[in-house]
Amino acid sequence: LFSASWLQPVESFLKFDTSGKNLATKQAGINALFRSNLKKIQMTLDWLDFSVEHLSSWIHATDILKYHHNDNVAFHVILSKLYEYIKSVVIHDSNTSMKDTIAVIAFEPWSSRTKPHVATQLSVASLAATIASMIQAGFGRVVVVGYHVQDEEYADESFRLVLSLISNHNASNTTKSSLDKIQGTELAYVRAATEDVISLQTPINIVKGALAGLQNALMSSTKKRQHEWLGTGARNASSWKYVYLTEADSILHTKPSSLPFLKKALDRGMILAPHRLQALPHEYDLAGMKNRNKMVPAIPSTVGNFSTILQLHPWEGAVCCDEYSQNYYKPWKQYPKCNSHWWQCGFNDQQDHSRLEHYSLIRLSNPGVNIVSLAANHNGRQCKPSTSRGVCIPPNKAK
């Protein structure tokens, strides 16, 4: 289930215990919620109806921020992909299903002592793309929650980047845009309170600060706190019906046709967990990168052929249907463990990528970041991709 994100009704969110004991770690904002609401958790049959492209593992795997890494290919690739994604975002005035959604982004920027400029640009671009994905989904308000002084500077720069790229592309849209409202979506930065970020195992727990801060605002009678978190327009605490939590490097994917159904599930009291697509450093994206041990070759010298990439256009009918194999069989588990994540086991001199042979490779574009991903999540659970217009059949009807 873990995707570092969830979407739920305000009513159930307000019942979630955000105390230090319950949110001892950053991951507890996801894990504790799911454990206490197992019967309410739902995921979509078609992964492309509600999923995220999570970028941090791709960035870590390519060593972009490492001091010994002087090859800038990966950095320029991901930066250009994020810029192109933001430019490609399309605003639909008919996307009103999620207008009563307030999103909180627990913001922790990238850092690097030897490459601070690279870390800054990655932080701004990934946050901007994450925000753009929620504007595209029609969310009513996005609140970036940070703690350190530079966090607000990064957030403001991200807002400016989104405003410049989206507004230029959607010039025909007459909706007035400014730095605090872009194409109908309100934007704000809030510094988490010190008492809210303290937790048992994490000195500065931004996830806890974001959740506790929003809860306090929704229940507060203090106008200043409400305005800071909830906005100063016609909105008030009671007008927000849904809450979305995410990280600053998780690009949200939905389809316009799926949004009303997501809303219906929320109105029934369900908590929605997006699927998490595992981005994969691949030769087709990283051509020219010197260190080939940090990517999957199209045709490795040892085993496998990874030259076939399925291009998926979610808004044109592409699907990726959840695999219903018993116990969600994960092929990589038949292989010995290594000292890395299972999908990185071949990132060495041996380049043994045999664990990946059982998985389809895909790209999401129009909309999408357009980098190679596994048709699977980071745990190896799979979906079956198809470029043609199709419908994912529930397991009890698939026989």
C-alpha cells in the first residue's frame, strides 16, 4: 500500500491521531493511518486512474547529488523532463470533482554539500511538477509545509516556475492567475509549528507538522491560523471536504473520467491510496551517461532485453490493470537478495538485471514525466499495461 500519499474525507482525517506517539517517524503518517483503517482503504483497478510517479529513488539511483559524480547527464535529463511535464499540464474547467480538496505537501528539499546548486534546482523543479499535477487534477488548494528558512524561498520559486510555464501553455484559459492562485488552485506556504514537528524518533518530522497543523486549522476558531492554512477567500473550514497528503517529488496521475468516481468513493467514507510507479534509470533516457552501472541497458551483455518500452497516454484510453495473481506474486523474490533495492540489484559491474525480465517497461506521457518506469511498484506488485482503450475487470468477474 505504501505510496507516501493518501486522499481521504476531512471527517476521517480529523479522527486521525497526530500525536507524537502515533507519528514517531515520517512514514507513520501513512502506515499508522492505513493500519487503523484497513477496511476503508481502496486502490483503483486501473493504476492510471490514481497513481504517483515517485522520483526520489530515480534520483538516488543515478547518484546525481553524490560528490564523486561529475556526470551531469542524469541531472539535465530529469530537470528537462520536469519542465516539459509542467508545460504539458492541461487545465480543464470541467474538472470540478476535486475542487473541495485541500492538499498538503510535506516539503523536505534535496541537500548536497558539494552540489548545492543541483540540489536547489531539483528541489524547486520536483516541487513545481508535483504542484502542477494537482492543479491539473483540479484541487482547490495546495499548501506547501516546510520548517527551515530556505523552504519558503524554494516554495515561492516553485510557484513562480509553475505560474510561468502553465500560464503560457494555457494562455487561452481566461482564469486569472497570480502567485497565490494558479488556474483556480490556491497556493500557499506555511511554516510548521515547532511543537508540531517534534516526534519520538525524528527530530524534525515535517509529515507530522503538516498533518497536525492542518488538523488544528480545521478545528481552530483563530482566524489567522485558518487563513494561513485554509485561505482567505470565500472558503472556510467547512468548505473543504477532502484532504490529500503527498511528498514534494510525487507526480500525481489521474484521468478526467476517473475523478467523479474517486469523489464518490470519498463520499462513501473511503480512504484512497494511489499506486506508486517505480521509475527506472534506463539507457533510453540516459544516453551519454558515462557510468553505465547506474542504468538498465537496452540490451545488457549478460541477460535480458529491455529495449521494448510501452508508451502510455492515460488520457487517450491507455490502462494498466492491477494484476490479481494470488498473494500478488512478485517474480523478483525467486532470486537471491542483494545489498540494494531488488530493482537495483544489477546496478554494478555484473549488470545482472534478470530480476527485471518479468516486468513490463512503460512511459507515461500526455500527461506524464515521460521517463521509463516499471509497470510495478517498489515492492514488485505489477499492473498489466495496454495502449488501447480498455476496461480493467474486477477479479470476481475476470474468470
